Amino acid sequence: MKDLFTAIYSRFSSTPYSSFYNGTSGQLYLEEAPSTAEMPYAVYGMVNSNHDWTFTSDFEDTVFDFNLYSDSTGGATEITQLYEKLKEQFDDCDLTITDHNHLKMRRENAWLSKDSEVIPNKSIWQYTVQYRHLSHKTT
């Protein structure tokens, strides 16, 4: 999974920087954001991974998600714009993964929520976006 996480981050941080990179001020974290992270930011991590094979090939079928966070007082505008920027960068993209041939990257689910209990007198918007990545092991 390390190679997949590296490929995701490499795509995110490649230059010239994407609108998603700029929209998060370069803040994409694996599994958990530090307490010093300033919104908006994004966190990504694995949901599940299944190994599959045929008589001649090994495959990895991995579901992972991006969680986008915003504390904008302007309603859902900032978080929905960030969602659009994420889609521009990752929908049906090709990831370069060591020892694997990329087969497919597909957005599968997305949901928006608002939590006003995390920080008193402040609402936090969260957009969770799930992707499925399928690759074929080359070695």
C-alpha cells in the first residue's frame, strides 16, 4: 500500500500545482491531519484492499477515500469547490505505482456532512469521496 499512497501524493504534489493542491494550500495528509493544520485541508487513507489473481496475474483492488475539511462561514461553497477540484485531479486518472500496471481509477461514492459539535460556535464541513483503484502486479 505504501506505493499506492506514494503515487496518490505524487499526483497531488506534482508541478505545476493543480487547483486541488492550491485549494488545500498543499495540505494533504495520510490518515490524520496534525493539530496545526489550517482549513481547508484533505486527508486520505485506505478503506479496504483485496488481492485477486488469475492463473497468470496478480491484481490489487483498493478502495480509499479523501476527506475534505472546511470551516468556511460562507456555507458549503468552499467545500463543494474543493470537491470539484479533487474530481478534476483524480477522476479516471493514471497513477504510476512501482511494480504495478495501472488499470483503473474510479470515483465511487461521495457524501457531504456538517458538524457543529467539534468546535464550539463553529461548523465544520466534511466531504468524503471514495475511489476504487485497480492495478496489475508486474513482478
